Amino acid sequence: MNRANLVTHARTSIERGSKSFARASKLFARQTRERAWLLYYWCRACDDLADGQDHGHGMSTIANPEKTIAAMRMMTTRAHGGEQTGNPPFDAFGVVAQECAIPKKLADDMIDGFALDARGWRPETEDDLFQYCYHVAGAVGCMMAIVMGVSARDQEVLDRACDLGLAFQLANIARDVAEDAQAGRCYLPKSWLAEARIDPDHIMDPANRAALITLVNRLCDLAGDYEDSARVGASSLPFRSRWAVLAAAGIYGDIARAIKQSDGASLEQRIFTSKGKKLGWILKAFAQALINSARRDRQGLWTRARATRPA
């Protein structure tokens, strides 16, 4: 496919896979918007391959997950090097990687997160949780920042971009506790579960409900901390990119806030935010982008400098 066709397919993918991201992406300038779609297309495809899903829905067991991850790495390497793979999402990544000089390490870091899932990994500690969130989402935040024009050498802004990815993933984990448990997965650190006296293999036992709600709320609070930090990084972006990032932060941040306000309802049903609230964040983010006064240091927050390559 040529670039225009890849952009068309990428737009369809983001509109199917994430209405929140699709809405926020429309605030970018055209070139940035197209590049964001191309990057999303590849990320979504990798996630679906790893989980046996279709645009994030219908998780199924992968017969040979190690082989799937190996193929994912191979096609990503070829695409990053400028080769045509014949696989549209990977070719889309090749286009945006070439146009924006995305470091291959960031792509490798993301795939490392899927490799953790492939071998049934579970976090032992809170640090492990953040390591995982970095690999599957923080690295994506860094790549998105580069798509928006941030230099790969600007570590401070990339740290803030990583924070937004962490915030999104923490909200995802909080929202999907029950769904993950049904699939035999758990991203709540074992150290947290031990403190709460919850059996890691039976977290959905009704007797654990009150303690589990406390842990879900803890995830939501952490998501809020990293969302706040990411807003500072947005101040370094061009106006339209700043507007889009602040809108995405608010729209997705509302998921974590709604989960906490649900008082455990998220354990029975998937939490969504309304179109009205999404539109409200687009308007609110416009004002925030104009003021551009966010200030906060990162003291006490986990940093991607602590990320290591999974063994």
C-alpha cells in the first residue's frame, strides 16, 4: 500500500479500537494526526496479535505466543529498516518511523511488554507493575512525543510523555481487573495482594471484594498522579499537539475517576465515559492549552530510567 492507503486503514483502526484516542487525535495538525494514526495502527495490531483480539475485543488463547512475538519482532525490525513487509500495520510503522526517526529501542521496549504476557508473567512488586506499564504504554508515549516533534534527545519531555502512557495503562489495568482474571491474568502486584490478604489465584472471590476495591482505587490514584505529571510535558508541545494531549489526558483520566467513583461497579461491568464528557474535555483542554501554565516536578514518581529489558 502507498502512504495514503495506509493512513486510511490506520484511521479506520483507531476509530474502531479507541473512540477516545480517535476523538483526541482530530485536534492534531494534519501531518501529526496522520502520523499518530499510523503509529496507533501498528500498536493496535501488535496488541491484538499478542492477545488474540480484534481491536481490543474478544481475547482468546494464542496457540504459540513465543512464535507470535518472534514474528512481531521480525516484521517490526524489517519495517523500521525501511523494508515493505506486506503487512499493512507494520508497513504503517515503517512509514512513521522513517519520517520521524523513531528509535528502534522504543519499538523493542513495547514488544518486550507483550513478551511478558506471552509467558504468563505477573508483577511481584509495584516497581514490576511500573516496568510493565512502561513497556506496553510508556514507550508508546515516548514514540508519540517524537511523532509530535519532540527530539529523541529531550529526556525531560520524553519522561513526561512516558508518564501519560503510564497513566493510561494504570487506568486500563484498573478497569480490566475482572476481565483479566477471567483470562488468567493479574497485573496487581503480588506484594499488594499479600498486604490485602488476597489469594493471587482467586482475586475475584466475593470475600475479597472490599479489599480488591481498595487496590483498584490505588491504581486510579496512581493514574491521576501520572496524568498530572504528563500535563507538564504538554506545555513543551506546539499548541495543537498540546491541545490534543491535554484532551486525551482528560478523557482517559475520566475513566480512572469513573472507576473510583463506581465503588466496585467496575468489577461487574466495563466503565465508559460519555460523548458529552469527551466533548467537554475537548473544550476544557482548549482553554488549558491556551493558558499553558502546568507546573509540577516529578519527585517521587517512577522513572523510565529504572526500566530494564525483561529476561
